[in-house]
Amino acid sequence: MTKKEKALALISTFASGDVKEAERLLAKDYIQHNLSYGTGRDAFISSVEYLTSAPVKTTVKNIRTFEDDDKVFMQTVYNFAGAGEQVAFDIFRFDEDGLIAEHWDNLASLAKPNPSGHTQIDGYMKLEDLDKTEENRKLVESFLVDVMQGKHPEKTASYFDGDKYIQHNTGIADGLSGLGAALEALGKQGIQMIYDRTHMVLSQGNFVLGVSEGTFGGAPTSYYDLWRVENGKIAEHWDVMETIADPSTWQNDNGKF
């Protein structure tokens, strides 16, 4: 099995309840960064067993899956035991034995289409430009610093092809103009969206995922942003923002990042 196939097989155990498959795929000392769950392989298997025992069956629908060296990053819609559909970005790290050794994620409720009619999961699907993986990674790394962290806001327009920008954020319309209008509206409400630090930038071909830490309206926030790059410009964006839980509620000590 490829790394992508293993990651897909693992998340499928939430629906199938196949604990033997989960045990086969996971390293014993599996590190969990979802703060609602314990760490280690046994904790993951316990979660699968719990979902299997629930009266409502869990559903898993993968949307996009990518691979970057020892990591697989994926976009999926879950409905855990009938609790409601959630859009997630998952990242799995594989060890030298090909076992899944570490996991990070961000989840948010599935919402209605945004002002431009796009959902959190529709849009461009084709993986291409594999020869530009590193070039596109560097572009997004610079974009995160210059624009999202606000180090060089005057460079913003240079990252886009005019106003051509497809937006999947639930509250923002298409175009650089739509982004500007949304940020202005937040500012009038006294809400700031701040990116302080980038923890990971994963890339395969024309898709790049940035994992960042900051605040939204003053609350500690984890930002997962997936960008599609076309001809050296940022062309499309999907995201999941998640408020970082108070440390007193954490079920593991590994931290969000």
C-alpha cells in the first residue's frame, strides 16, 4: 500500500470499526495532536471501538489527498456517530517502517455555500505540476510571511492574477477584492485575524497546505489553509479555522502543533 492508501485506510476504520486494520497501520507510540483524544495506538483503537458501539454509524468521505515526503495531508468530511458533518484537514506522518506515527488536524462544521456560491470542499480537483512542487511551496511560504503575517502587505497583489481568486472560506466572496472586503468588515467589528507563526507548509504539485498559529478575535487559533497555485499565482483557497482548546481540557500533552 502507498502512504496515501494507508492514510485513507486508517480514516476508513472510523466507519468500518476494523480495529485490526487500525492496529496494523499505526505505530505503537503513535503521537496524537488532536487535543480531544489520548495519544498512542491504544487510544486511537479505543476511539474506533467507541464509534462502532454508537447507535448512529460514522461516515467518512475523503475529498482530496496529497503526499509530501513522509507526510500525507488530506481533506475529508466526517460525521462522527451522527454528531453532524465536519470538514477536516488531516496530516499523517509515517515512520521509517511505513507505519503512521503522528497526526495533526483541524475540524469545522460543514456550512452553507459562501457569498460566491462555493462550498468548503468543491472546486478544482486535478493534481498537476508535480515538477513545480518546491516552487509552489516557496511561493506559499513567502505569501504566509508577507501577507498573512503582515510583514510586507504591499506585496499582496503580486501573489494574485488580478482579481482572479476562487474562495471557499464560508464567509468570504471570490477575488482579492472579496478578501479585502471581508477583512474590512471584521475590522469594523473589532475582530482581528492574526497569523503569528507558520508550523508546516506541505506541498504536492499545484496544491499547498499551510499550518499556522495565531488568534482570531483574540482567541488562540489554528489555521489550516489549502491553496491551489496556477502559473505562479495563488488561484484558489480552502480553509479550516479551529479555536485552540484551553489546556485544562486537553486529553494529551503533545500540543496542537
